[in-house]
Amino acid sequence: MFLSTIMFAFSSSYTLLFLARSLQGVGSSCSSVAGMGMLASVYTDDEERGHAIGIALGGLALGVLVGPPFGSVMYDFVGKTAPFLVLAFLALFDGALQLFVLQPTKVEPESQKGTPLFTLMKDPYILIAAGAICFGNMAIAMMEPTLPIWMMETMCTRKWQLGIAFLPASISYLIGTNIFGSLAHKMGRWLCALIGMVVVGFSVICVPFARDIYGLILPNFGVGFAIGMVDSSMMPIMGYLVDLRHVSVYGSVYAIADVAFCMGFALGPSIGGSIAESIGFPWLMTIIGVVDIFFAPLCIFLKNPPGQEEKIVSFDPKFKTRSYTTQGTYYQGDDMDPEYDDYD
């Protein structure tokens, strides 16, 4: 990410900018997949994991919060190179912090072999969670390249205001991820994601009704807050689904989550730009809004996903013992012993 940011600062051709963007994607994918997998491994309790991932997504939200206004103001008043040099320093500083705080000493492979990636990709429950992440983030991804153009055409806004327009979405995303990191576990992550997808849909449909930059505050706030609900619910549920239905090794499932996130931000601008040019920005927002609303009911399937192997319980009345088989492991204990009742 340091190298890609330096390239952004000094590149002047499309080819070099494309290469820089590709390097940035590789660097950020390594960071996000390894980071989410590490959190899922360290925080084995489902509620604690949700809270930890919510805080981590808050870091993403903080970057999204500061990035657009910082970039637009620096570009307008200082120049193109300055913001990228600041970001390159921050990337290098963050790498040094990870080196000293995490203190990697030696490579330790996972104690058990994880479920193959293609097996996870065929799991319908993981696909639903990944779809929610993809389509939820695709809404803001479609807005990023098309909203500024629409604002310049209809509102005659200045350059620095184009980044400021995304500020409500960034602030509300930061709020949403921190609130629902813990709250989603209590209310049900499936319900939190369902509500979030519906709110995203209605919010983006309302965006074209704005007549000035102030009219964008409420719909953009709704978009960011709702995406925060979806991400803070679906990221932890990815780890939960692996625990429930597969082997508890998390690298592959968070690779799927990251691919879903990246697909939203890859397909969103490319498809959104073409649609906005063909039929207009309002119709683009209506289409992605309707897609999100219609996808939302699929989250109901995540309410109580079945395990890969059902637990088999047999009771021996003569010896008052119970035998348990779960995920290929056999347990036997006294019926009155609460230690063994945990397996019931």
C-alpha cells in the first residue's frame, strides 16, 4: 500500500495509475483478510467477536470518513501530490506499529486444516451473507463516481464540496458499525442485516430528490448508517457460519467476504457509470435501491442456519449417563454433571 500510494502521487499516465490501483488492492486485501481472520481466531466467543469486528470496521469507517473531504480539500488548495504523500507516511507508520505491537516471531500454521475455499463458496448461507455485503456496499460504490458528476450538472457545486457530500455517510457508517457490533448479536444479526438492506434501498432512492448539498445530508446519512448495520452483522456471521458448519479456520471465509466487498466496489462504479450515462442518475439509484430491498428477505435464512452435523444424544437410564456425538467427537458423562450438560 505504501508503494501504490507513492505511485499515485507521482504517476501521470492511465497505465501507471491502473497499476497503482491494482497494487493498492493487493495490499488492502492482504491486510483485511488476515486482520479479520486473526480477530475471528482470537475472539472465539460470538458476542465478543462481533464487538471486536465492529471496532475493526470502525477503523475502515474512519478512513472513509476522513478520506473524501481530506482528499478534495487538499487537491483543491494544495495539489494532487500532497494527500498521497501524507497517506504513504501513514501506511508506513501503520506497518511499523503492526511489527512492534503484534510482534511476529515465527510462522505458525493452523493446528487443523481449514475447509477448502470452493466448499465454502458452495455453502448457500455463506453466499447469502456475502451477497448482503456485496449489494449493500454496491450502493455507495455506485454513488461515488456518479454523485459528484450529477452534483456538478444539477447543483453547480465547487470541487471541495464533492468530497464533503459523502461526509454524512462516513460519519453514520462509523456510528453504525460501533453501535451494531454488539447490538446485532442481541437483536439477531439476520434481522439487523435485513433492516439495513431495506434502509439502504430506500435511502439511495431518496438521493436524487435533493436539490442542493444540504438535501443530501439525510439520505447519505441513512445509506452510511444502514451499510454499517449490514457490515457489522455479516462479517461476524461469516465466522459463526464456519464454526457451525465447517472447520474453525477463518482465512478462506474472510477471503470470500473481502471478495464480496471488492465486487461491490468493482462492479458498482463500472456498471453504475454506464447506467447513469444511458438512463440517468435517478434511475441508477432507483435500480440499486430496488435490488437491495428485494435481496433483504434472503437474510431470514440466516436466522437459524443448520449445523453440518446434527448432535446425537442418547440417554442410558440404568447408569444415568448421556453420550454425545458432535462434529465427530464423542463425549460421555454423568447426567447430573453440569460440565457435560454444556454439550446438550
